[in-house]
Amino acid sequence: MMNNLKTFKILTLGCKVNQYDSQVIREQLEKVGLRESDTTRKADCYVINTCTVTKSADSQSRNLIRSAKRENPQARIVVTGCYAHLNARNIQAIDGVDLIVNNDDKLALREHLLPYLEKSSPRQDVGISNFNGHTRAFVKVQDGCDNFCSFCKVPYVRGRSRSRPLDAIVREVKKLSQNGYKEVVLTGVCLGDYGRKLEPKRDIVEVIDALEEIDDIVRIRLSSIEAGDISDRLIAKMKSSKKLCAHLHIPFQSGDDRILKAMNRRDTRQAYINLVRTLKHAIPDIGISADIMIGFPGEGDKEFQNTLDFVQEVAPMRVHIFSFSPRDFTRLSHADTRIDSNVLKQRYGLLKELCDNVSTAFKQHFKNKAIEVLFEELKNGFWQGYTRNYLLVLVKNEGFNLLNTTTQVVIERITQSQMYAKLR
């Protein structure tokens, strides 16, 4: 095990909230003199920020730990994040793990490493000023969840809902804007719950109002938000705002009322449909993306068909499809999940085909039209970036620099996953 640590790497799995937490850790370690190693070099310390939303995430977390130890057998291995929070015994069984830090202590991880640093410094405020490797910065405004969906482990590893003070969020975004960031993505485990426990109470629209006053921020985007948290006030704000992006990611999960009730979801199929109709009427070009789960215990052909019909009705522009995975500590941790693998595969194929079709149909509305893109990277000879409604657009590189610029383009060609354009 190494003393006098000089370099580190952070390996992150999971959601935008986890990515934000990794950036906080990164900046704290840099402030005490550690240097982040690039991908081609070994590090003295590896921080693995884990995820536990599915069994696959658990497996990926364990694999990252082992791969870090293989890369440098002498390194100090620190494991944190959601998988580490309640599964420390499983992690301790992995050879080479030196330190496990639960979510409650994650953002003070630097304190755990002080004995191994050449020097120490006063504890730094939690927050970020950059977002490593991104032209969009994720800003965590809320953490934790009080919903306790029957399939979900998140409330047990992230804790109860809590919100950051508005002034701390504004200070952080001002720092990000000063460092060249033009778009911020407001993130939270249950984003729409923002401010309900603050004194005085606030809501997510107040955060948007405050951030709109920062001149150099040209885009404010919301990450995943529950349907029940999309208020008339938020819809009106999205309709009128020149900075709030017209995109919402709504985790519908199922289009069947019986399954939704078993999931302990707060809304019904019809409530979802009515919300989408309201959104599309108010903001015709809005992009709506979604999570849909297949294979939930008790899901038969009828329930699955109801989900297919639901997706056809709401026509999301992008869908994340995932299979039910029993999670420890939840009501369904020991549920009978014996759905034939061939049936699951068939359902995935049918749902994926439908989702691809409705996504392509949505994109077709923008063919030959001018649209604004914030370009994020040059990749494989194309500048790539996103529209306000979260469509990926590619423009062939012809020697100009579009990095971190908002540019008008005209959509020329559309494929299943991408839109190709030319500068206007």
C-alpha cells in the first residue's frame, strides 16, 4: 500500500448525481495537491464511485475494483457510492480494497486520505468549479428520495430527500460560467422534490429563475423528473423561458395500471397520457424521453401490450429500456421473477422496435428546418452537439471550430440515432 499519494484516478458508474459527486471528489483531491492521471498512466490512488440500481451495476462495480487493482497492484483502492453504502461486506471480500466510504461520507472522502498525503489543508467547501471532460456541467441541487418504489434501492443508499440552499447553487453556477460553461444540467435523485423541506419552502422553478440571471449561462436543462412533480408552473416556465431547454426525462416505467400500482408509483397510465398531451400542447417541439421497465413480477402479455400501446400514444423521442432486477432491502428483494428469458428477449425486441420508430418519426419533424445546437465535441470527423430538445446533431468538420458554441444549422439527413446537418 502506498503512502505519500501523488496521483489519483476516479472511476464512476451510474447517474448524473454520481458524476457530480465524482467531480466534487476530484476537485477536493486536486486542492490538496494530488494530480489526476490520464487514462494511459497508473495512479497511486483509485476512487471507484459505484452504482447499485441493477444487478448488472453491482457486477460492473466489482469489475471496476478488480481492474483498478490489476492496473496498479500497489495502489490504494477506495470504494464509495451506492453499492458501497449497503454492500460493504461484499466489497471487503474483494482482494486489495483498502477503504470503503459510504454515501453519507462520500463528499468528505478527502478527510479519509489525509494520513496518506504529503501535506494537509483546511477542509474545503463542497462544490465544483469545473466538470471534467464535459462542455455541459451537471449541478446537483437535490439528493435522496422519499418515494420508495417497490423495486428501487435508491432511498436506502441515498437517504431521504434533501435540497441544497439556493444561494449555494447560484454561487456554484456562477463559478462554472466564469470557467466557460454555457449549459448546466440540474440533477437530483428526485429533482422535482427540490425545496420542499427548505425553510422557507422553494421549488425547482425558483432555481431556474435565479440561474437565468447569470448572463453567460445560455442553457438550463433538467435531468430526470417524476411526472407528478411537473407542475403547471414548471410547464409555463418552460414555455416562456429563453434559457430552459424544452426537454424532460420522465421515468414512466410501465403503461399498465396494475403494474404501476405494484411498483408503488404515484400516477396512473391516464395521468401520464394527460400530462404528455398538456406538455405537447404547450410546447409543440418538446422532447420527452423515458424509462420503461420490462419483466416486472406479474407482467403478462396483457400488461406488456398495455405498455406497448402506451408508448405508441405518448411517442417519446428516446427510451431507456431495462429489465426488472430484484434489489436487496426493497419490498421485491425476494420476488418471484421467473419470466422466461426468451419471453423477455422477445418483449425487449418488440419494445425497442416501437421506440425506434416513434423516435425516428419525431426527428422527421425537423428535417430541412433550422435549429440551434450547442456543440460539445469533435468525434470521427464530425462536430457533435445537442439541440434544446435533446436531439443529437452532427456537422461535418471542414476546418472550423464549433466547440462550446451555439450555432444555427439546417437538418439534412436523419438516421435512427442521429441527425446530420449543415451550417445555416
